[in-house]
Amino acid sequence: FDHQSILITSVWMTGKTQCCPAEVKGICYYTKQDVSLGQFLRDSCFNLNLKCQNPTCKKTVLEHTLSFIHNDGQVNITVENMDDPLPPAPLNNDGTGAEQQQSNSGSRGKEGSSESSKRQMNNNPIATWSYCNNCQKVVTPLVYISRDTQMYSFGKFLEVYFYNYTAELYSAENRCSCTMQTAATLYFGCGRLAARFTYSRVNSYGVYVRRHLPFDVTFHRQDAMRQ
């Protein structure tokens, strides 16, 4: 079942400072080791109450970068505040969407602020779009992801992100056919928050430990004579 799992290293950063030790973890898809894509976004990106694992760090999620490293690739995730909230989601076949957003905003006064914001975050729809760094413009339209997409394995999502070498954006409207993995910045948005996913290559280094160190007789003899 190796093809149904992925081994990654995760680390939280603030600027160029590492907040806590890197964590190596194996994710078996659709098991207790895994989470859904939607749950990861809500818990680790759009949850402003999330605390850093380093107790001495007082910075918010917006000031952190979460990185996942696998083989020679690295996915960096940063969260930022948008100037304007996302437009209302269209009404879906199951009756959710714009009406759901209205019911969320109407229930704010009936609950405590923390519980209300948490419930609102869990119910607010999530949108996605792509920005091409080469073309310097948004090349895919803003689309609200379905409930099935939110239930997609986050571990599998990372696997596709790391191994999707040849996929292109194919945006005929914007005349963009750049490589999706390296040229595009993937965004997920919820309310006024946007999670930015970028990919970069990293250099892999290995550690080789010698069993026996070379012994230079001449060097030690000359050193002994000097003493």
C-alpha cells in the first residue's frame, strides 16, 4: 500500500526563523493519519485562533508559513487578509451556498462571538483560483469547491501537488499554458482570508558517516616533533 501513502516533513516558519523542530510524518490516505482538504484549510489556514506550537511565539497564523517537504519539492502555505470578502457563493443543487451565508450572518447575534465565528468558519464555502507568476495575472476563474472536493484526502492532494510535473494551466481565455506546478500560485479563499500555495524545488543533501578515518603518519610525526 505504499502508493496510498506519502512521507512528508512539515515545519512552521516566521520569516526566516524556524518556530519549532521539523516534524516527519507518514500519511496513509483516508485513515486517521489523514484529514480532508476542507478540514485542513479550516483548521490550519482559516482558523485565526490557532496557536503556534512554540509557546514563546506570540505571532498569528497570518505571520507564519507552513511548509511541506517531500523529495526535492517544497509546498509553502501562507495566509493573508484580502481587502474585500469573496462574492456570495451561487446556490447549489442541495440548497447550500448563498442562502447558507445569509443564515450564518443572521445567527451572529444569537451565539457567543467565539462560537459564532467558529461555526461561521465551518459553514462558509471555500473558493479556489489560480494566479500565473509568468503571465502576472489570474488565469482561472474563482470557483467554489464542492462538498465532495472538500472531503478529498489532503495527503493525496499533496501527492498530486508534488508529482504533477507536466500539467499545464490551459487557460485559452487568458492565453496561458504555463506549467501548473512551478508557474502557478494556487489560492483557496474563505470569507476575507486567502491561503496561498506555492511550489519550489529544494536541494537534497545526504549524510555519509565514515567507519574509519584516514590516518596520516607523516602529519602526526611532524606534529609530535614540533611539540
